[in-house]
Amino acid sequence: MQQHLIFIDIDGTLIHDDQTVSQYTKDTLARLQAAGHIVYIATGRMKPLAELVRAQLNPQIKLINSNGAMYELATKQYYHFLERPALADVVEIVEQYQAPVRLFTKDQVYHNLDNLDNLNALSFLAKSLVKDSFHHFKNAAELDNRGIVNGLVAGVPIPTIKKIRLELASSPNLVVSSSSMENVELLPLDVSKASAVNAVQKFYKIPKERTIVFGNGENDIPMLEAAQVSVAMANSEKIVFDHASYQTLTNEADGVAVFLNEYFK
């Protein structure tokens, strides 16, 4: 079969809920790579957290991080940054609602939590990164020239999240998305997982017709639309099914590997 590009979201898609990748999935992806297909992880996670998953697979897996604001092509790393006006809008709006925000560089986290004892509010981040990776900020000026690629607002009730999202979506300086009802994801203008997928397709000269994408959340929808073979996990948010041409089993049932073994048999 001709060479394909395969893009796989991490959380709720590739990995089990305990953060592990099954041996079945590892073997499936390695077999397809050996056959010449190119496999990418495409995630909203910052790079160090995506690296934890790549380490369970193999070094030849490529990465799209930060919902498309960072991606690998061959040996090069490409970046898109949230500019000063976007960061100013974010800080103003989260202050209005007294909402926690975390802003990510390639390997650092800037947050507005008042003390480090509250780092448990950062959940998986706090468990996976050393404390030296976290930096408190008080105003937007402190974020200048930090290389912020994306951000996340979470930690307030869902009705408040909805209000914050509406206000952020009205800004002409950034793009908003979501990986669950409980958060708002922040991206540079014209950036999404799809923009990174398109860059990879162009680089390898592999068209939409030979691109396979797996996802389960709203932030996966743009990249699902960038592939002819778009696959929603059975555990996907309802809106995702409307943008996928196929459905597979849940992440817990290794739906990615099950679909790929059937597709490439």
C-alpha cells in the first residue's frame, strides 16, 4: 500500500486512562512504520508531556504539540507564538473572572496562581514537571519575550468557562478551542492541529486521500477535516462524530490499533 500519514491524538485516543500505551498498539504502530508509513502524535500537550508518550512507543514517532503551535518536520522544530496583544487579552479576561490560566512555552509553564501550594490545581502538569518549570506572573508585561505558544484556562465552573470562552473568542488576536467542557484552549491566529497536519502533508507530499487521523475532542475536529480517513473514538464528544468518516472502539479498547490493523490488512 502507498505511504500514508497517520496522526493520533493522545488523551482519550492513543493512551489508556492510566496513561499507558498497550503492547498491541505499540506493535501495530511499529509494524506500520516498518512498512514505510509515517506516524505522528498530535496533541494539545506541551512537548515534555508528549515525550512521555513517545518514550513508550519509539523514537521514530513524530510530534505535533500544543495543538499545532509546535511541530516536527524531519530534524527541525517549528513554532508559532501568542503575540503580546493576544496575551494582554487573555490576562485581562481571566482577571475579570478570577480564573486560573496556564501559558506554555516549549518546556515551561507560566501561571497566575497565587502560591505554589495550589499547584495541585495544575493536575497532571504538576505531577509530570519539576517545580522549576513553573513561573508565576502578575501581569501581561511579565510575559513579553517568553516564547508562549499556547495556553489553557481551567479550574472554574463550566458556566464561567462558557462566558470566558465567548469573550476570548471575540478577540481578533487569538484562536480558542477546547478539549473538554471544562477548559478553554488558547492558540495563535491561524493555528490548529490542522495547520500542522497541512504542513506535514506538504512536506512529505502526501495528500489528504492518504492521511489518517484519530481524535476524540473538539480540538481534534480541524485535523479530522484535513484527512479523508478521519476516525472518531467511541468515547468521543458528540460533536466529533459529525466530522469523522469512521468510528472505532474506545481508547481503553485500543480503538486506534484495531482500526489500523483492519485498514492495512
